[in-house]
Amino acid sequence: MKISKEEVQRVVNKIFGNAKVNNITDLSGRINFVYNVGISNPTKSLILKLNAFPQYDWRLEKEKYVTRLITEHTDVPVPTIYLVDNTKDTFSTQYSLMSKIDGVDLESLLPNIDKSRKNELMEKAGECLGKMNSIKFNRFGSIRGDSVVDGEENLEEHYRKFSEKTFSRISGMEEAKGLIDNAKDFIERNIKLMQIPAEPCLIHYDYRPENIMIKNGELSGILDFEACRSSHNELDFVQVEETIFTPYPELEKPFLNGYQKHSSISPSPEFEKRQKLYQLQFYLSLVFFERDPTLKRKYAKIAEKILSSDKNGF
């Protein structure tokens, strides 16, 4: 998305009245349009995020609410969101302006640090997720503004409703051709796995090393909260499994050690089977929200692979 320095200057001056915008760098956001903005007076870096899905104008407001909630209830370091503007007076879509978390993402560091340091950072990453998952809600559902809306009281109902919402979003998309009917059959064969007692909690929904920042050898912050929802804590382990446990199986133990200081998770045959249902839901959602057509097709292929792993139920 094209933006001008003059537009960004107006946005920055709403919070920092005497600041001057020195540079703007496109960070090529995965879902939204994200820019690093360097300013002087005061000298600092900011993050400007523009919503790529204007029909979901509540997503950036949700991120502001969730980061405030995390700050109030935990010591997990998160960005400070200075401003969310839904007026479209400056840009053609909603935007937010926030502080930049200093450091390097954990994904870049993992291949190059020793075992001891990996274990320490992974335990801390597990602790941060456990603390976020310890924030409880009364119902499962989407977070809009400062509340859970259209919420469900039990996990099975919640899973069904969210799946139907996802099917509605991807219906008619070329990448989703043939997926929806197969996904519905898959869910019906395995929905009994969702018939368990579960407590709704804050779910990051994109918890991976790329969103975990490290500075001077310490965890400096967690990023990207616009996908958060109130759901089952096992849902957050879809990304943890793919981006941490699978490429670095030796890091599962320290991560879980940290996590279980604040929340509970019990890897088991039933847990592993439920992960298939959560993986399906996650990747079908990405087919809709991902902007890159190549990645859309990739996520559709992953969903197809999940569906082909089960023909008669687990």
C-alpha cells in the first residue's frame, strides 16, 4: 500500500506534536501493511500498521485492548499502542501507531545460539505464553473492543461456530475449491474430541519465534495481537508445534517447563488428535487472511494434507 511521508507525519504529530519523521521502511507485513517509522524530537522508532481488511475494522482496536489487558494482568512485555484511528481521514483504511519493541526476532537467532541459551530463551517464551493463556474469559469467542462477542459456553459449540465462519469467508475462493465439504466431513467424524471441559482463555493465535523479540540475550517483547481470541489454550500450540517443536524437538521440554509455571497443558493421544482439528481451522483461516497468493495456495495444500490424514475418524 502506498503511503506518503506527509500522511505519516500527520499521524505521528497526533501523539508526538513536535516530532519529525525521518524515514519510513516497509516491513512487508504478513497480513497487514506494516511500516517502521523513524522520528526525532523525541528520537525513537515507531510501528505504523494499516489494516488490509477494512471490513474487519475492529481488529486493531482489539490489539490495543489485548495489549492493555496483558500489561494489567502480567509482566509480559508488549508494545504500547498510542493510537487506533478508524475514521479513514488519513488513509483509506484503519491504522494504529505503536512503540517498536527493540531486538532481533527469535527465529533469526535460534540456528546460531548454543544449547544452554536456547533452553533459557525457550523456557522464557513458554512462560510468556503461559501467562497470556492464564488470562480467563467467561465465554469462548471473538474479541471486539473490550469484550467477547457472539460467545459460546462450551468448546464443541465454539469450534463448530468458528469453523462455519471460516467456511463462509473462504467460500468461492479458488484456493478453497473442494476443501469445504471435505473439511465438514472431517469435523463431523472427529468432533467428539471437542466434547471436553475447557476454560476460555486469551489465545495469541500466532505465537511463533518470529513474534518473539530478543535484546541483549533477554526476551524483550511479544508482537502481533490482532488475531487474539478467547478459546482453548491448546489452540496456541498449533503454531508452537510447527515453528518450535517440529524443527527443534529438543526445545519442547524447556518450553513446556516454562509454560506450565502459569498454565496447564497435557500432551496426550487426545491432545495430538485435537491438534489436527485446530490445525485445519488455523490453516483454512490463513487461506482467507494471507495476502500473498503463493502462501494462500501453500496453506490450502496443508489443509488438504490434514484432511487426507484421516478417512474414518481418529
